[in-house]
Amino acid sequence: MDGYKKNSHAVYDIKYHVIWVTKYRYKVLSGQIAYRTRELIRQGCETRGITILQGSVGKDHIHLLILCPPSLAPSKIMQYLKGRSSRLLQDQFPNLKMKYWDQHLWARDYFCATVGNVDEKTIRN
């Protein structure tokens, strides 16, 4: 059972590929803003026990491949990461607050797909 995580009541390997974009697809994630966004997402994931396997910050979107505990729903993960990063980025960069006057840096939607391959041998084990 290599590659699986364990907690007190579960053995799991839950991976999600998530993508979300900036509101209106404005290309604002560059330079210091992109660097700070990356830091905030790392901190948020670490706080919630989420492992980032791969990730990238584009000019107008975020890609993440994450490993999550079974107690976290994808919608709650996205709500936390998007909400926290939006609030903190707009506080730190006043030009973002002016551009996004309604305080929503991220678009409401996101993409989420499960990743993994479970075969019959794994199920029997």
C-alpha cells in the first residue's frame, strides 16, 4: 500500500486537479502579485493539511494538483483558498482593490477533476 496517506480512521489517496481564473480573465497575476499568490496558496494548503503535488500561476489562472484528506470537500477547499487569497492580495496590493471594486478577485467558477487509477488488486488489499 505504498503511496497512500493514513489518518486515524482512513487510508486514502485523494488527488484533485483544480483550475480557477481571475474575474473577467484580467491578466493581473504577474511579478510580485504572482509570487505572493503562490505563497498564500502554499500557506493555505499547509494549514488545511493539503499537499501540493504540482502547481503553476499563470497570468490569469491557477493550476494545482493537490492531495487532500477525506474530510475536505473540493468545494470547501476552493472556497477557502480563493476567499483567503483574494482578501489578502487585495489588502496588500491596492491596485487590485481598485480594479476589482466589488472585492472578488477570482471568478465564481472553477474546474475540478479527480486523478488516480485504482485497479482490482488495490481494492482487494
